Amino acid sequence: MTQETFNVLIAAWVALALLLAPIQLVIVPAYGRHRRANWGPEIGNRLGWVIMELVSPIAFLAPLAAGMVAGAYAAPVYVFALMWVAHYANRSLVYPLAMRTSVKTIPVAIVASAILFNAVNGWSNGYYLASPWADYGAEWFSDPRFFAGLALFLIGAAINIDADRRLMRLRRGTGHKDYVVPRGGLFRYVSCPNHLGEIIEWSGFALACWNLPAAAFAVWTAANLGPRAWAHHRWYQRKFPDYPPNRKGLIPFVL
Ligand code: NDP
């Protein structure tokens, strides 16, 4: 594939994200607290998360592994691969095993759409990094975009993991299905610090890589999680009359 064709495909992929973002404000994807019975057949929640999230590191690593036959990559590419795989080792294995979700299910339609999302984003990022267009010399390590992006990625990951862990702890001893008002950490300021952290994380990755598919993935993440955080926030306000009135949805003090 030529770089021009690849860029056109990624631009179309980004356009789809921008089209779906406002739609997701109205039609909230039916998993977790927004699960609805009319979304077709379902499978166990934990199994669904493992299947759909494992797709991403496999799709990312496949083109890189195929390209290894031709020779080694520039050193920054290995750092980007480590960032991707570390995130997805948590998301596809540690996170689903830790979730207190034993009585819950997830629609197959959600799992299928997440598989598509993860396959395209994983493959496009791995494909670019394995291609000759990924022109990173060792001097990239001293480029401000690299270390600012890496710092953002690590800060976002820390926020995301901390928030997800706090949520998991809320269900101790409740039979794994009730919801509680989360408190502590960044929950003092927003309803969805896990989503905020994830958006920061992939924005940092895009800055560190400075390429089109990484930017596309950051846009997709914000397009998915912005509307989801807003839906969660309104849900909390409806469900808990004493919900902290100053808490925002996604961005502290702002939104
Ligand atoms: P949620 O915040 O909806 O749920 C996270 C976990 O915590 C679930 O197991 C949920 O249970 C439980 N939980 C949430 N709130 C409460 C509460 N108030 N009381 C008790 N338990 C609670 O996160 P998502 O499911 O939307 O996302 C999970 C992770 O995946 C996040 O880190 C998110 O950033 C990431 N993600 C990334 C995407 C991307 O585009 N890159 C897309 C989607 C998710 P239950 O399932 O029963 O609601």
C-alpha cells in the first residue's frame, strides 16, 4: 500500500469517529450500567472483555512481527510497542480478571464492534511503525514531543488504573452488581477519571509517536469516552439525589 492510500484510509476512519461521537451521546452503547435487553444475544462480561481487548495487541504486533524478517526497527519503535503492549496487558487480562462482574453479561454486538475498533486501531498503528515511513532516529529520544508524550502517557495510565481500581473496590461484599457513589482520588472532581486518564494516555501516545494512526486512535478514544463519561455523569445525578453537586463529568471544574 502507498503512504497516500494509507493516509486516506486513516482520514476516513477518523471521519467515522467524528460522525459517531454525537450519535453516542443519544444512543449510549449498551454495556455496563447502560446495558439494555434489546441489543441481542449476550456473553459473560469478563469473557467479552478478554476477547475484545486481546485483539488489539495481536493486531498491533502482527505487522511488526512480519516486518522483523526484513530487519530490526529503530529504537523508538520498540518503546512505542512496549507502551501499547503494557496498556493492553492490563486492559485485556489484569482488568477483566479484577472486575467484580460475575453476574453480568455484555451484548455480542458490543463485543463485535469493539473487535473491529481494536483490530483497525491496533493494525494501523503496528503497520505504520513497521513501515519505512516510520522514520525515527535515535535522536527522537531527545525530541520534546517524545518525552512530553511519554510523560502524558504515564500520567494518563496512572489516573486510569487508579480510578479503575477504586471502582472495583466499591463492590466488595455486595454480590457484584450494585453501584455506589465513588469517592477519593480524582473522583473528587469528576465522575469518570478512568475515561479522562485513558484519553490523556492515548493523546500522550499520539504526541510521542507523532504519526497519523496514533492521532486517529486518540481521536477515537475521545470520541468514545467523552460521550460515555457524559452519559455516566447524568446517570449518577439521576440515580443518587445526594450526588456531589460540584463534581463534573470528565474535565475537572469545566465539563
Ligand atoms: P466504567 O466506569 O463504566 O466501569 C468500570 C468498572 O467499574 C466496571 O466493572 C463497572 O461495573 C464498575 N463500576 C463503575 N462504576 C461503578 C460504581 N459507581 N459502583 C460500582 N462499580 C462500578 O468503565 P467502562 O466500562 O466504560 O470502561 C472500562 C475501562 O475501559 C476504562 O478504563 C475505560 O477507559 C476503558 N475503555 C477504553 C475505550 C477506548 O476507546 N480506548 C473504550 C471503552 C472503555 P459494570 O460493568 O457493572 O458497570
